[in-house]
Amino acid sequence: MPIVTVERKILKKNDEIASENREIFSKNNIYTLNLLSSPGSGKTTLLEKTLSLLNKSLNVAVVEGDVQTDNDAQRIAVLNVPVVQIVTNGGCHLEAKLVQSAFQSFDIKNLDLLIIENVGNLVCPASYDLGENKKVVLLSTTEGDDKPLKYPSMFRVSDVMIINKIDLLEYVDFSVESVKKNALSINPELKIFEISCKTGEGIEDWIKWLKNEI
Amino acid sequence: MHEMSIAQSIVDIVNDTLAENEKSKLKEVAVDIGEMVAVVPESLQFCYEAIVQETEYHNAVLNINVIPLKIKCNNCNIESKIEKYAFLCPKCESTNINVISGEELNIRYLEVD
């Protein structure tokens, strides 16, 4: 029986579009983050905090990904930040093509920072490059400190891990030491921040790091 | 459940490859799926079958080869399989390692008639 050799990546098309995105971002000096977490870890709240601190000094835009509703985009629009909502209608992750269509509506020549809030999911978005500079994975103290071990791919591909809701530490069985140990066993290169979007603790370090990156 | 989107990408590549090679009868599609890419082979199989049942090659088999997660230690030069996603050398416990397999998501070949 004849064999036709293919030998190519299944997600090559997505990778190619991600490379196009990366080139456009780089040409226009736009620093891009892909923000990832399970539902309810505080991605949008972290965004609100980050935007309120950076929006005066930098031109920022946001792409919101959700399975349904434009609730998150509405929360961002209130801050006078350009935002596009992608509703995936059941899709569990954002793909490079969706992001490419979304950022066309921004004034990209005058943009410094683009933050893409991915669909809340710790599995599927790990496989899809969007053209971002860094992947930031967020997890909160109400989720369990073994999460990196349960979702290793996500923590392996991420560059930064943010532990959110540290103001709740005294009420939950969550060990910051364990979560760090678990995450670093999967990815020794991870940059880690401990924050509370509620009290503002640790936000300063995160913003300092981000400003330095841009 | 991104297996549906991955199955669709496989079928897109199959269609392109069949057209390029002027073939229409497909018997088998062979793919490599690394342990690290969070794709469930059973789900992928299910999604693939759902997509191809509407096509001319609805009997074509998806052959999934699961690739184990392996590293090479830069300290002691030994290749090892990684268990429980602990990314360090099981021999010398160095974290200075390179992943050599387990991150594949590749389509290898088609068997055609």
C-alpha cells in the first residue's frame, strides 16, 4: 500500500498565524501577554488592577476570550481601555487566527501593550501559540496547591505564575511553599509572584516586572 | 475539549495532502501524540471518527502513536523517562535537562490506495 509521508505539525497552521502575529507585534513595538487560568482565579480582576496602574503611562489594549457573554469586555471598557471581546461559542481556547482578527480594530501603531485574556481553562490553551511574548498563568489560593501537578502542560509552557488571593491564606488549606515546589518541579524557569487583587499586596512587584519587560 | 479542533486540523491536512498527491482513497492516518501535550487519545479518536464519517474515506483508520516524555540530562548525559512530570534527572537530580520527546503533535504519514 503506498505511503505518503507528511511529517508536519498538526497545529502548523495555527503556529504560522501566531508567527505572523508575533511579527506584527514586534514591528510595532507591542509587548503581548497571554493570560491563562481556570475559571474564577481572578484574571479579569488582575487585568483591572494592572490597567488602572499602567493606563496613564502606556497605551494598552485588551482582547477578551470567553465561551459566552461580553461581561469581561464591559468591565474593561469602563476603564477607557480599547477592548475586543471574542465569544468562542463553546470553544475552549483562543486560536491565533481569532486574535489576529480581533487586534485589527486597535490603533496598533500607537500601542505599547496588548493583553490577551484567554478562555478560563488550564488544558487546551496550552497548545495554541497566539504570538505573545509571555504566557502568564494565574492560580488562586482557593484552588489547591497541587494544581501544577494536575495540569503540567500549562505550567510547563508558561513563563510566569501568579498566585492570587493570598489574603485568603488563613482560611484555606493552601501552602504557598507546596505550590511553588510543585510548579518549579515542572518548570524550573518559572517567574513567580504572590498577590492579592483584593488588598493590593504584591501588585507593585508584578507591575514593576511588567514595566521592565515592556 | 480541544481534541475536536485537533481532529479538524488533522482532517484539513489529510484533505490538502490527498489533493496535492491526486489521491482520494485513504486507508490510514498516522499521528504522533506526545504525553506532554494534554491530548486524550480516546477523545481524539472519537472526534476524528465523527468528522470523517461524512467523508469519502469514512473507513480510514487513525493510528495514534503515544510518545513518552523523555529528557536528556546535561549534567550526566543520561537519557531518562520522566515520571509524574518531575522535570529533573532521575539519576543525578539535576534540573539542567532538555526534553527530547513527549511534546509531539505531528502527522507522520498517510496510507493511500
